[in-house]
Amino acid sequence: MFELSYRSAASSCICENDILEILNSAVEFNSQNNITGCLVFYDKHFIQILEGEKNIVKQIFSKIVCDSRHTKVQVLSEGSKDTRFFPDWNMAFTDMNQEMSYSGDVKNYANNLLLLSEFIDKPTTTLKMFWAGINRLIVNPAI
């Protein structure tokens, strides 16, 4: 099993339809190719972790790097592991917006995700980097 986590900035002209198109194509492709993971979009930034066969995950990532809707794509970590962390999700997605952040919903969601990360017996470096990326983006943006 292979995993890869990355972050990127959305292009300046990205709109809600673009996000939905990314999600819909990912769900279809991932379900057909046994890819699981989690995608978070917040404040014009993406953070994602992908799990599956190495060649397929690398193929997906190559497409992301070339996708004009993503800029400043940066791998956080990648590597092998024994089991999936997101076994039942062909793609979990959260689009958190600024209105939610004013109500505190975004930070509550992020805190719940980070709390979930504490229940993992032996988290991989890639998974730790994914959680840290969420923490930096949403909970402690100044870090």
C-alpha cells in the first residue's frame, strides 16, 4: 500500500463548479481504481492524502501537478504502509469556507480531525504530515 500527501493553492480563478468537478472526477476514478483518501479545501488551499497502488497514486498526483486549477503543489510526504487509514472512503471531501470559520465550525471540524489522528496506533510520516498540514492551514495559520 502506498500513500502520498500534498498541499496546493487553488488558482485565482477557481470557482465552486471547478471544485465540484475535481471532486466528481476523483470519486469516479478513485472508486474504479481502489484509491482512498481525504481532500480538504479551505481558504483557496487544498490538502489531500491518497492511498492505494503506488503507480495509480503517482499517476493521480502527476495529473494534479499539471492541473491549472492547482498552483504551488508541494508533496508533504509519501511512502509505503501496511493498511489504509481511510478504508471506506474513496474520497472524503470537506469544503470549509470563511463563513464557517467565523462561527467556529471550521476549527471544530479541524480539531475533530486532529483528535481522530490521536487514535492511530502507529501513524505514518505521511499521515502525520497530512494532519500537520490541516493544523497549519485551519487551526494555527501563523505557524
